[in-house]
Amino acid sequence: MATQRRTPGSQTSLREANRARIVDAIKKHGGLTQVELAGATGLSPATVSNIVKELSTSGVLHTTQSIRSGRRAQHVTLAHALGLVVGVHFSTRHLRVALADVAHTVVAENHMPLARDHRADNELDKVSMLLSDMLDSVEATRDEVLAVGIALPAPLDRASGTIARSGIMRGWDGVVVAEAMERRVKRPVFVDNAANLTALAESRFGAGRGKRNSITLDIGDGIGAGLLLNGGLFRGNNGVAGEFGHTTIRENGPLCRCGNRGCLEAIAGGPAILDELRDHLGSLKLGDVVLQAMAGDAPASTSASQRRTSATCSIRSASWWAVSWPALASSSSARCGTRSSAPSSSART
Amino acid sequence: MRHAVERSIIVGEDLMPDIVQGQLGTRAATLGAVAYAVDRVSLTPQSASL
């Protein structure tokens, strides 16, 4: 049988492009009805229906009946059996690994503490061993893993694949993390900054769902931000657009782990707060200090107030915040969360 | 056209963005790494048949 030529603008290439739009929309949203798919892709309902039928038959998509606004609808997701992906998060003191299918359903999860100055070679070996155990637990093989995503608590130089600023993760300086992990797991590996991937997760599954523009502030031991503009991560020209934790806000201030002085992180990050409170509260973890501040404990709350003048968030905000601008959203958004109630803005027609 | 422009500059009454707490807690970056990996995988009928 003669193969079809894929010339630009041909029916074949158009059909392939439309298939890709539908798969990309489902990847982004997790699962959509056919009506929602038509809205998200701009394709006609008939085109969506034909392509969904074709991709369901070939095993790429999975459809189930559901109810939307009281009416029956065809809900479309990626087929679970397409394969598995791995998500890895290295923070300064913890390692978390999740094994999930391509529909983002987590099938196995594990976490463990890390030494303060952990090293890339040791920790990547650890991930490889953990992954083997997790695959065994769900009776899957490494061949079923399609890709690995890794979140690191540091800015990344996207050209070299190494950490952009030395000293932030000393045991990882100069390591091309994606390549080092690929050598161990023999699967494609993709690495990004943890604040960026936190923003991605909140926009897909959490507080930022449905918002096309948001900033997610990641405040803990380190301080960073992930920026989402027009539905996509914005990294800036050098890949470090959200790295506001290493902005100098006090000349000749305290020494930061990045080697500069007076960084926001050195003043308002977790270790800085714990250092100040050690005399009053002894050795505590950051989570305990947050709880004490929320309960109105005087030293903890005072520390929070003092740092509010330097940082954009107080110790009460030492968690993850998503910020969205209704002005840039494509539809009206109801106000929610911890702000005082106000009437929702409504779209004028 | 006028309606499209009006919709694009709708702001809240106090011109402030919504500020809300993240919902995913300590799992957020891990789940983001999962989503990132899924985004980078090419899914085709050929990959389904493997």
C-alpha cells in the first residue's frame, strides 16, 4: 500500500495537527467533555467527535459517560494504559517521587528526608532504586515509563542543563541533571525549577485551575516564584524569571547561600526565621513555627511582622500561594481564598 | 470589538488580583514534575500500540 505523503496543508497533515491539538488539550486539562474539547481547541464538534473516536479505537484516548449541567456528556481522558511517568522533587531537605499514568493518576508515591548538603550522585542513585521498588509495587516495568520530570530548588541554566548559580545546591554544581538521571534510568528526563513546576501543578490541578495568568509564590527554606502567562510557563530570556528570592533587598545584609549578601531569601527564608527564633523557641522546624505564629505566639508573630517589611509575605504566608489577575483572565472569576468577600466581577457583554 | 476590549480590561472593584492559598501543599512540585513529563511525551496511535 502506498504511504500518504505529508505535504504541508494536505488533509493528512491537517488531520495530524488536529489530533495533536486534541491530545495537547487533554494533557493540559486532564480530562474534558467533547463539548469542552471543541471549545478548548477551536475545532468543530463533528471534527472532535471523529478524532476522539479514532484515538479511542487506537488506544490513545479513553471515553466515559458523564453528566454535565444535567445532560449526558462524553468525558475524554488519555488512556491510562498508554504508559507511566515519574515525577521527582528534590527540596533542600526532602525527596519526593511519584509514579503516575499519563492521565496524571498517581499510582505510587514515596518520600524521604535528605541530608542538608545532599549530593547529586548519591541522590540520583537513590531515585533510581526507589523507582525500581515503586515499579515492582504496581507490577510495572521500566520500559513502561515514558518520561521522568524532576523539580529542583534552584534556578536552571537551560542551555547547559546545570544549576544556573553555584553554591545554591553545592553538591549539584556542574552536574547536567537530566543526563545524569537518564544514564541511571535509561528513560527521557526533563528538569525544571521547583517553583515553576509548583506553578504548573497549581494551574492544572489546584488553586490556579482555569486561570491563564498567575504567579505562584513558593516560600519555605527558599523563596521563588513560578510565572504562568497566557497558559504557559514564563521563564524569561535567561530562564530565571521567577527567582526573586535572590534579589538583593538589603545592601551588606546577611550572607545568602548563593554567595551574595542581603537576598530576600537570606532575610525571609526558613533558615533566617529559625535562626532568629532559636533563642526564644529553641530548635524547631519551620512548620512548627508557622503553626505557632498562626496560634498567636508572640515571638513567632513578631518575627513575622518584622519580616513583612522586607518580604512580600509574612510567616503566616509560609506556604504556597497562587495569585491571579481577573483583568487578564478570559472570563470572569469569582474571588476566593482568604481575602475578604467582595462581589465577583462579571463579564460585560 | 468594543466588547472584546472591555472584557480584556475587567478588573475587580479594588483593582487587586485574587490572592489565594495553594491547594496542593508539599506534593505540588512533585505533581508539577509529573505534568511536565506528560507534556513532554509524544502520544500517538503508534505509542499506544507499543
